[in-house]
Amino acid sequence: HISPLPAGTVLTMKGAVLTFSCLDCMGSLIHPSYEVWRDLNSGEDNERTRKRKLVAFSPSSSQDIGDHQYAIVCSEKQAKVFSLPSQSCLYVHNITETSFLLRADVVTMCNTVLLACFCANGHIMTISLPSLRPLLDINYLPLTDMRIARTFCFTHHGQALYLCSPSEIQRITYSQEMCESLQDMLADLFSLVETPEAQNRGFLKGLFGGSGQTLDREELFGQATAGIGSRYLAEHIPGQRSVEGVKGAATGVAADLSRARQALDERGQRLGELEDKTERMMTSAEAFSKHAHEVR
């Protein structure tokens, strides 16, 4: 229950109250009071006594404090708009009957004020203020984890946040304008910088300079300067990549091996014939020598 004073009128709501906000006579959100920040290390503040100064948004004239301010009260079932200070109920909207709201916040989006609600059945709803007209009702995410119910919150400009895991934050948007500008808000992991070109070192500067020059082993002992790659690197030779090309190359190699084997066989046969002729010549020479001794 909520009971505004001083009239003493009791205003009832269905369910527990989730949020309470105030609008001015123009329908703009009245922000709560805040304390002006001061630098603690400033010399001027140390010389004089520090006093808290609360800044509040309030109408400038007493005429604006009439019946043109609104109190927005939202519970788990419904939302109501009351006129202050008369406390008369201007608008009533039953948000849900079969479920209940987990989170409700009064936010600003596109220079307007609206009521954003997250229901237990996964629906995200937006309602205009102070007229309480439904603007959006979409089924986003059913309640499967109590962590979502405890951490879900709406922010301004059509965004919402919740913890999808103990260490991960999920951000969603229900505004078309914000959705179109999401790509512009993405951060870069690093900035692309072009590699600077090395300066040309003169002979005298390299000879009398104090800094040493790093040399590569391939540059000193290899063939990199001659335009030939290192022997430890594979070289890509362009050619036929099809299976037919590989089969043709294999067939050609087999034919070359067959011809080489045949040439070896022929060479062995010729060597055998030459050996036979040599033996016959040696036999003939021995016979000739024997006949020569007999003639003597």
C-alpha cells in the first residue's frame, strides 16, 4: 500500500510496488536531488567551511506547483498515474494478469519518458507516460535463472543489462535508433599502424656509429642475397593439381623405369657376349703360343 500525505487518502495497488517516480507539468522526469561535487584538494574549499549543497529540480513559480505534477506508481500487476497534490487517479493500466513483473523503471528514450517493464514470462513492455498507452510488447527471454531476475535493469536510451553468468554481462536494446548506432559504438582492440621503413645506413655511419646492427645468419652465410631461397624452406612449384595429372606423371615415371631396366638388361647381355669373346681370344692366344714353341 502507498499513502501520500497530508490528505490521508489510502491508494491501493495490485501487488507489491516496484517503482515510484515523479513527472513535472510538462511530462518530463523530475530527477532526485544530488550533491554538488567539490575538489577536496582545492585550497578555496579548505579555507572555508564545507557545507553540503543539495540541488533539486523544482518549479520556479508557485503557479507551477498546482495540479500539473504526476506521480507514477508501478506494481507487479498494474501501473497508475496520480495527480499531485490532489492525489486523484488519472490513468490506470493493468499490465499483466497471468504473470507478474520482475523489474520496472521510468526511463527516457528519444526525448520522451516511458515506463519499461520486464515480466516473469519473458516479455519486455514499454508504456507511454503519463497516458499509460502500450508501445511495445515482445517476448524476449523466459525466466530460467534467478540471476536474471535479480540483476535485470533498464537504462536510458532504450537499453537493458543483466548477468547471463557470474562473470558475463548481457546488453540488449529495444530502440531502433540505438540498434542502428551499435556498430559505431564498438571498440577496436588495437589501432592499425603502418610499419615504418628502415632508414638507409651509410658506410661511415655504420662504421663509426655506436649502435650495432643486427644481421641474419641467412644474410651472412646463406643465399638470400643471391635471390635463392633457403634450403630449409619448402618451395611451391606450380603445375597440374588434378588426379589425372598425378596419374599421368606416375605412368611416365613407371615407363622411364621400365626403359632403364631394359637398357640395363641389354647392357648386361652385351657384357656377357664380350666376356665370351675375351675367353675365346685368350684360348686362341694360348694355342698359338703352344704351336709356336713346337715349331722351334
